[in-house]
Amino acid sequence: MKSGTILVLASSTDAQVAKLDSLDRNWTIVVGDSIGNFQQAAVDATVVLNWSGSGELLRGVFKMCPHLQWVHMRSAGLDNVLFPEIIASAVQVTNSKGIFSESLAEFVLSAILYFAKDFRRMIRNQASGVWAPFEVTTISGQTVGIVGYGDIGRAIARKVSQMGMRVIALKRSVLLPDYSDDLVDQLYGPGQLIEMISQCDYLVVSTPLTAETRNLIGAPEIAAMRKTAAIINVGRGPVINEDALIEALGEGRVKGAALDVFDKEPLPDGHPFYKLVNVLLSPHCADHTAEWLDDAMQFFVEQIKRFSGHQPLQNVVDKILGY
């Protein structure tokens, strides 16, 4: 059974680190939030858990660990942490993909209903003491297009298909002729993004940020959207060109946007998204359930057990593709 030293990049205020006390006593656990905390232990480290450390801290610690075998990320997103040295190394990288999928899928469904039933108008009229009936939209039969059909994308497809919605999706990998998915009415491959977008009542972005996906949804893609369509982003902010989206929203060329992620976070004071009445803004917390941190740490504990028992790790990242 494997044992050794685990370096945990975390703050002293991160309560979930205490869960690591349940690990086999053969593991030595060193917790810190600066390079200095790991100077002595790094030479023996085989595992790094980046719980709440920055990409810069992770890179510095990585360079100090000559015997490192595995790095685990608390988050699902890997932008800013797949630096050249780790990509070129034999070190395995895993993430917490799957922990956040259901809550993000619920956010997407909520956003769809928000626009279809015009909850903003209801709240505005209620606050103003106005009784003004209006028409609402039925989502059953409408089309949801999912860009980034991974674990989160499939969770979204399950939720919206249960509401009678038609699901189409785009996969960046080449589709094999016999590939099928019971949740999806039609799958699109590389080069078919605009074709897919033109059919959507709701365009959902759930792809990770890589060199390939940065500005994937730009002015041409937004121009292909129906005027009655809304866009929902639960992936990463820079996947959508914010300037192009703000212009389209301001001019009414799309119905609206529900955004959980942004180019810069926290969103700067005075940002146009704060004032646009057709934007539903979530401060990157759509997956922050009461249990999410506990679930993420428990997943790592289970991963350690697999690692100790020489079993394959879950959620191994393709470091070249970035997910």
C-alpha cells in the first residue's frame, strides 16, 4: 500500500482540511499557503492537493517536488494551473469533475424558467405594486443547445429533457459514426457551432477554458443566435467574448443572458452587466451548495484510497487538451 507525504495548498481557515485526519497514519500531511511552508517536506512529497492555492503557488511547489506523482485540483476548471512544466511531466493531474454538475444543471434550468416566465417583470411589478398580467412561454418543445458536452453538459441534458425540451449538443472531439446519446436529439462536431446555435432557444456554455475554447462564442456566433434566444454560461467567462455579448444584449439582438462566470472576477464596479436589465448575474456561486466543499474533500479522500491501493485514479486530466 502506498504512503508518503501529501502537500495541501490551503489556508488555515479551510475547515475541510480536517477531513484528511481520516487518512491512513502512514501519510504525512503538510498544510500551508506559501512556498515557505513546504521547503522541508517537498523533497518527500508524492501528492499535492491544490485545495485553495493559486496557480502561482502550485507552480512554485511543483518545482520543489522531485518525486511528485500526482496533483489533484479541488475545482473542475483547470485554466491557469496547467503550466508548461506540469504538462511536460509524467505527473498525473486529476480534478473534481462531477461534484458540481447537478447544482450547475439546476442553475441552468432555473435560468431557462427565469426568462420563459419573465420573473424579472414579476418582481419589478410586485415591488411597484402594479397588477399587470402578461403572457409567458412554455419551455416544453423548445431547443437547448449545449456547448461542451462533458459531465456538466450531460447533467444539463438530463434536467431539461425531463421538462420536455429538445436537446442538441456540440462535442469538440470527432464523433464516431456509431456514436449516440439517448439524451441528445442531435450531436454536432467541430466546425458546426454556428449551425447548432441557429437552432437554439437557449444556448448553454459548459465547456472548460482552453486555448481552443477562448472566445469560442464571439461576434459571428452571437449574430447567429435567434433574437428570442438567451445564452447561459456555467463554463468559464472568457469562452464568450464579453464585448460582443454586451453589445448584442444592449441592442436587443438576443433575449438575455444568465452568467455565473466572467472574464474578471469579482466583476469590476460599474461593469455593464450590472445595469443590463436582460442579464441574470450570479457571482460564480451556482455550484456553491452547503455541501460542495465537504463533497470535494471527500472525493479527494476516496482518490487517496485508490492511489494507496494502486487502483486507477478517477478524473485523470488530458494535460494537452486541458480537460
